[in-house]
Amino acid sequence: MVYLFGREYSKSELLRRLGSLSQLTFARPFEFIDGRERGVRGVEVKTGSGLSFLVLIDRGLDIGEADYKGIPIAYVSPTLYVHPSYFEPERLGWLRGAFLGLLTTCGLTYLGAPTVDLGEELGLHGRYSYIPASNVTIDYEWKNDECDVVVRGVVKEVSFFGPNIALYREIRARLGDKRILIRDKVVNEGYEVQPFMILYHFNFGFPIVDEGSKLMLTSKLYVPRDEEAMKDAEKFDELHGPVSGYKEKVYFHEMATDEKGFAYAGIINEGLLDGIGVYVKFRKEQLYRLIQWKMLGEQFYVVGLEPANCLVLGRAKEREWRTLQFLKPGETREFMLEVGILEGREEIRKFKEKVSKITEGKRAKMLKTVEEFITSTR
């Protein structure tokens, strides 16, 4: 059944009342026409529950702005959605087109800090988010009395004499629901072993992030990335208003899971209306790292929750630690993630209880060095 406007409807009950399904839900293709965004194709998705978001075809099928009942969920950077032809792969050039949005995917053969690995110079966060998708399709899939809007496509990181890695992405949102389901299948379609790094950079901003908002996650161990993050590190989960000159703080987390292997991370603002929150849910066996990015400066006011198969200190470090993952020829990896809305005191209470049950009510233990974290979480 479809739950809308306080009641349930069967498929036949609903369609009898509509001239077009687009009165309630749609996935509508579009193209930007101005400035550095010109030529970027996207899909605007509306679920009928109040949740809407942009899927950016020419930026790796990542997700840009998103809102729920008029409330912005995602942080959108000043760069906006620049065309991939402007990509600058060297060092920190990635930042010139870092729209962030609800989801920016990083990878696929490298990500994190600029580094030199086996003589190869690598810039920030990889090429993935600047690669246009191909074979993009939009479907409305009815199963009994439930309807899903589905966007699919493939993004390939490929080079002559280099890697040939394909990511097959499916983004699914149900009519009347307030969740987005992301399912990725990554395949090494070449004939040589390739390094494989992937990170899902979920980015949340005002008004979800604000004075008094709280981070809640199933962390059992964490470590500050550097000296800056060590300052007030015991307050890693506390958020505050924008601060002039703020320097980013990054924390690495070892996550506990529920009985099905899912880890959870969310941000809750109980002072916003009757309480609003967001959460990310993922399988730890697929993504065994969580990076928390705390950037509470003026204009750059965002919190990132980032499930990954690596940390963000660069590929050379992962190789040094012997934690760098590889894809054999023909090898496939699958990833399933969910991002959703928590609305009202009751849904927030249930989420808090879930996190507390998984962590057994214990606060995450802080380690002092990244090396200790690596040793403790192999």
C-alpha cells in the first residue's frame, strides 16, 4: 500500500484519482543552461512524501540539493554543479567543482589527500564525481500496491593502458516514502588488478546542522585525524553555530552494527519544528570505515558522514598500512546504502533507542593516534 496524506491507498484507488502519476511523483530529466553549469544533465526526483532531490547525470549520478517539505537537507557549496570539462585533477583542483550536495562519491582508484603513490601523482578525492554517466534510464516500478521511482546508469573510470572500472548505480525512492536507497555494483572490466578506493561523501547543512544539533552514530572507537581535530575531540558529536576562521576537524570511526550488520550515523535537530533528523545506514562488511567531517565555518557550514573502504590520508598511506584494497580482473563488489529523514519526536526517539541498543549505551572510546586506530581495527 502507498501511504500518503495520512492514509493508505491501493494502486487502483490511487490511479483512479489521478490524471497523471506526476501529480504525486516523478523523475524529470533537465539540463542546466547557464554559466559553468551549462550542459550538465540531471534528473529531478519527487517522491510525494515531501522529499525531493536532484540526481546529476553528468557528475557521476551523484545527488545534489535535497529537501523535505521545504526544509533543505543537503549542503550545496558555492561552486554549484560545474560541468565536468572544468575538472582539475592536480592536487586540490577537485575543490573548484566540489558541489558536495547530498552525495558526492569519491574514488574509484584513489581518493583522500593528494599524494604520490609508486611514482604516480594523485590529486584530491579521485575522478569519479566528474565522470558523466551513460546508459541512464528512468523507470516507475509497481510491485503490487507500491511504486518505486528508479534512476539507473553506469559510470566508468577508464584509461588506455590503465584501469577499466565500471560502477553500475541504482537510485530508488518509493512513492510516499522519505528514504533514498542507493545500490552500486563495481566491476573491474579490465584484465589487470587495480587499486580500489571508494567513499560516499554525504553532506548535511543548515537547518539540520545548527546550534544545538547532535550527531548520533553507532561508533565504538574513534580517533582525531590530526592536531586540529584533537582540540575538543571529546565533543566530536556536538554541533554549534558558524565560527569565523574555523578549521575543519576530521574523525575516523570504528562502527558497531545491529544483528543484520548495519551501521548507522545521523544528525538530529530537536529544536527545528517538532524535531527533524537525517540518517545514513550502510553495511559494515561492505564499508568498514566511517569518516566524520566537521566543518562549522562561515559559509562553509557542513557536516559530512562518509562510509568508505579506506581512510582519507591518501593511497600511499593505505598501501603503507597494507589496508589498500584491490579489484581482480572481473571482480565485483556491491554496496547498499540508505539515507532518510527522521520527522518528529517519535521517529527521533526510536532512532536514539536503536543507536543506544547497538552501542549498549556506551560512549565511543577515543584513541590518540591514527596508527593505533589502524592497528585496532584491521
